[in-house]
Amino acid sequence: MIRILLVILYVLLTVAPVGAAQEQHQIGLIKTVSGEAYVLRGGTRLAAHPGMQLVTGDRLATGSAGSMGVVLVDDTVLSLGPATETSVEQFVYEPTEKKFGMVMKVARGLIAYLSGKISKLAPGSVRIDTPVAPLGVRGTYLLIRVTP
């Protein structure tokens, strides 16, 4: 009986971290940072820096004089202005399987968005949610300002 419980415990402890790591896959990286900028990941506030890898669900934020430039793996470019908070909630870019999609949430601030390959290969598969309304992106350049 004890042996069975130990085997179950071992399996749970070794398999659970692998599953959690698979849920968060790399979606891009930070290219530029100026002033106060950080990434909120799993309840931890990390100082943003050029070359920092981003994963699905990361919240990006800048201070009142901060800015950040981000490039996603599909070549989408995001430029965050001062006092901005946003997150990429969903990101699927699997061209070999023809699976594409992105959902980004903008809570506050100023963001410049230049579409990448996802919106070009699958028009309508990118959505940007704001507190007022969702925006459907079909391959374009947007400037979004959300004020509290």
C-alpha cells in the first residue's frame, strides 16, 4: 500500500511541472526598454530587459515615464507607451499545422500595434480586447489609447 502511494506521489510530482511548463510557451521577446518597465508572471514582478523571453499570459506594464518594445514570434510588433498595461492571453502560431490566433488585452495606456504573420495568414484570428470594446484585426497598424 505504501509502495503504491509513493509511486503515485512520484508520478504527480514529476509530471505536474512538465504539464505546467507546456501551457506557457514562448511567444516573443522584449527588444527595448526605457524607464520603469516590468513583466508580471505568475504573481511575480520581474524587471523588463532587452532579450527577456515572454510567455503566454505575461502582463506587460510600464511606469509613468516608461516604454517597452516587443516582437512576437510571428513578427507582430508592440510598442508600449507610458503608464501602460497589457497582456497576451492567447497566442497560437503553428504555420505547419495551419493554426493561428491571438488575443491581447489592453487594460490601460498607449500601444502601437503592427500586425505580424498571424493576421496576414488568418485574417480575423487576432482580437484586441479593451475595457470598452473588442477590436478585430485583419492585418494593419493600430494605435490604441485606453484611459481609466
